[in-house]
Amino acid sequence: MGKVKKGQECSIIGCSKTAIRSISPSYADVLSKAGLNVKGGHGRIYLCEEHYKAFKKLRKKDAMLERWRMKA
């Protein structure tokens, strides 16, 4: 049983909701672009539904821009 199923809290400062997903710490820069500050400095990042939705939108936009840049 993983930490998310055990009821891990969201890793964003100021949020105490239960996490639904965990992401790699390498995505911390994507979260910082959105102004979301992460608690702690290492290990997996746990996100609640609201913050995970924001993360997905940012990651999708970054990936699209990266693809365009590689095409040119």
C-alpha cells in the first residue's frame, strides 16, 4: 500500500488536502513556474486533485512549446 492510499497530505505549502497523485521531484521547476511552493526539498511530491490539475495544464503547455521549438 502506497503513501497516497494511506492518506498522505498535499506537498504544496498552505494546502492540507489529501493527495491523489505523486510526481517526481524533477517536476518541481514546473510547479514553481505556477507559483506553487513545495514543502521539503527532496523525495516525491504529493498533490491533491486541485494542484494536480494545475500541474497537468502547465506540463502540457511546456511539452507543446518544447515540441514547437524542436520542429523549428
